[in-house]
Amino acid sequence: VGFVGNVVALAVFLVTKKAPNELAEFALYCSGISRILADWSIAVTAYSSRAWPAFVILLDIALVCRLPARTIRTLLAMMVTWLTLTTLESAFRFGLFDAAILPTQ
């Protein structure tokens, strides 16, 4: 899933000829969304490891590349929102994990 996000970011960069920093921001957003989707599918199957810790690497990349603060804030907001939703789902079972299970028929 993360690979697909990076391919989308590269394709957009090649088509639009944006600046490298804008590509890095877009790639981080795509990678963040793909990490959420990967973690969602992992959480449904109850594996012991999760994909959300990869957000720390995304934040490190944003800091090392000296991307704008809005990018870092957006990545943090994505991570905190996802962790809040998964915690609420485990406590109240409102159907977030059930929505990720594909029907068998």
C-alpha cells in the first residue's frame, strides 16, 4: 500500500512538474494515508504488529527535509486522529473494523 502511495506521488510530480519540496509533501501525505489503510487492514486481522508506528519515520523525513510546519501538523493530526479512532473502536465497537472486512459472498 505504501508503494502505491509513492507511485501516485511520483506520477503527479512527473505530470505537473512541481518543486521537489512539494513532491516530498505530497509523497508524505500519500504515505500517511497508505499507512492508515495498511494499519486498518492489520487491525482487522489482529496481527501483533501494526503499521501506524511508520508515522514516526514520516515525521522524521518531514523534519530532516525541513518541510513546512503545516506538513508536520497535518501528519501529526492524521496519526492522532487514527489512533483516537482505533482506541474508540476497541472500547465501543462502533463498526470501524467491521467496515474493513470484505463480504464473503
